[in-house]
Amino acid sequence: MAALAVMVWLTAVPVAAQAPVAADGATGWTAARTPWGDPDLQGTFTNNNENGIPLERPDDFEALRLEDVTPEELARLRAEREVRRVEVAPRLGVLPGSNPIHWFEHFGAANSRAWLVVDPTDGRIPPLTPDAQKRPRAPGGSSFGNGPFNSPSDFSLYDRCISRGIPGSMMPAIYGNAYEIVQSPGYVTILYEMIHEARVIPLDGRPALSPSIRSYMGDARGRWEGDTLVVETTNFKEAAAYRGANADRLRLVERFTPVSADTLEWAVTIDDPTTWTAAWTFAMHLTRGGPEVQPFEYACHEGNYGLENMLRAARAEEQGP
């Protein structure tokens, strides 16, 4: 069944480009404009097609760059990833066949590339600095780990329905990968389905907030570079600093570039010289969707019974049979 599903999918999905395509009019397409003259990025988007792409270059592609991966090799990778999705799917739910249908919205993902890291060109995250290697990890583990789970603070911000942070809020997950971009003169707002957060990004050149004012999504400031929306974000809370970065020094630079009428190239540069020996960048495609791609209600906050039940289960395990 897995092989059959992959064969059907490969006949239906065209091979995507490996690298970003410049919106330079070479194909007769140019980015639309808002009534006030800014590039128009508005709409609902999803990164479902990027599900399953590893962050770093796989070992079997050693010495290759992203642009060296042929369309045939990318098609093979897609097929292998789809087989894994089909094989794992029955085991995702608590009981066989109990999986909610929205857990499968990423099936048939038309991956745009072999891996996500585009800089350095070797596709690998730069090494940690000596100080970062000795830095204690922030509290809050995943519910998929082994605990201990003694209080809500032992869980991640995601488990606690607080935030997935930046760039986590736009990284592919098993479901909830819908994003809505809304523009007005001087502002861009991005609404995230999971965990139903919204970032209001000013474009008027105002200074960043005081470093003493921090939030889980950080303090964002945007500007236009041609058709590209550039967003610089600082002032993260320690618990929300990406991959254990130093919240005092972390600066994320996102670039939203329209590459076709239905696709944005989203690239993120992670800059923290106290954590990594060099800045690094990953990128992926956001695909415009129709009515089926909407930021639906994310009801995690309604009692968060998952967290309550995990704590109860941990207490039951302590008592033994």
C-alpha cells in the first residue's frame, strides 16, 4: 500500500525548483502591488509541501550543494519521505485508526529542496561556540521525552499552549501549517494557526523596544528591499530563544520574497555570535492556498487537557501498578 500511494503521488506532483527563483519578470510574472504601492504578499499560505525536509544536509549528499541535487534525486527523496509518512501514520494515534484526519494534510508533500540550510553552502549548522557548549539548557522539555514531569514548567512552551516562538511558528508540523498575511499602510501582520498567535510588524522605521521589554515572539521591525519583506526580530524571552540561543544576542532576519503568484520564499538568518561560530540561514517555500488553507481555531488553550493528563499519568506511573 505504501508503494502504491507513492506511485500515485509521484504521477500527480510536478518536480519543483531546487533554488529560489527570482521574481525578475523573466517568465512574464511580476509581483502585485497594494493600493498604496507596497509589494502585495497578502493571502493564506501553507508550508505543508515542505514537510519532511531535513534541516541539514543528509550524510549521503556529502560535498554536494543544494543546486547540485538533480530533479531525479529530489524525486527519489520525495518518494522515500512519502513511504515513511505512510508507514508511520497508523502508529500516530493512541489507538489504531484513531488519528484525526487533519493529521494527514501534509501527505504528498511536494518538497522544494533536499534540505533547508542554504548558508553555509555545505548545508550544515555552524559549530557551537565553547561558551554555548557549556551553557545550561533552558527549562521545559517536550512531552515526547521522558520527563520528569512534575509541574507545567517541566514542559515546553508548545506543550503549554503558550507559543512556538520564531521561527518555530512557521516550521512544518504534523498539522496546523496555515498562515495568513494581512497588510495595511505601514504594517504587515502574520497570523499563525498554531498556536494562534499574531505578529504585527511595523514598517515605519521606528526604533526597537528597550532590551528590558521581551516577549515569546520577540520585537519585530520590517522594511522593503525591492519586492522582499525583510523582518528583523530581537528581544526574545530566554525560554523562546531558538535552539538554545542567547536571548540577549539573538537576532533573526526573515526574508519573504514572492517568486511566483502562488509561492513565497521564506528565508531565516540566525545571528548569535555567542552561540554559533557563524551566522546561518535556512529557507523554504510557502504556498498560497484556497479556502481549504485557512488558520482554523486552535483550541489548545481550552483547559489544555493534554498537559493535565500527562501530569496525572506521571503521578500514576510513580505509584506503580
